[in-house]
Amino acid sequence: MKHIAWGALDDAAIQSTLLSIAILHVKLALEHSNMTSLPCRKEVIRAEIQRLRMERDRILERKA
């Protein structure tokens, strides 16, 4: 997977999309770690992070 990721970074559009996914993932992870986040919100966050991972993997698989 690492080799595929490096190859994908040669494409500016893919690089921009992957960066956007990573930024959103980090924001969600930070919100999830916040002690004031409600359990129902944490569940939504986990689902969204899973969706982002699947999107990232789909992009990288398509580039391979």
C-alpha cells in the first residue's frame, strides 16, 4: 500500500483529495477524543472515519 500511496502523490488532483480526507479524518479523531463528545456523536464520527478510510482506499486502488 505504501508504494501505491507514493505513486498517487504524483497526481495533483489525487494529492489534494487525499489531503482533504486526511485533514477531515484528523478533525474527526480530535472531536472523538474530546471528553465532552456524546456517545451518539462518537458513533457517527466512527462511521464517518470508516467512510473516509474506504474512500481513501478506493482512490489508491484505482490509481494502482
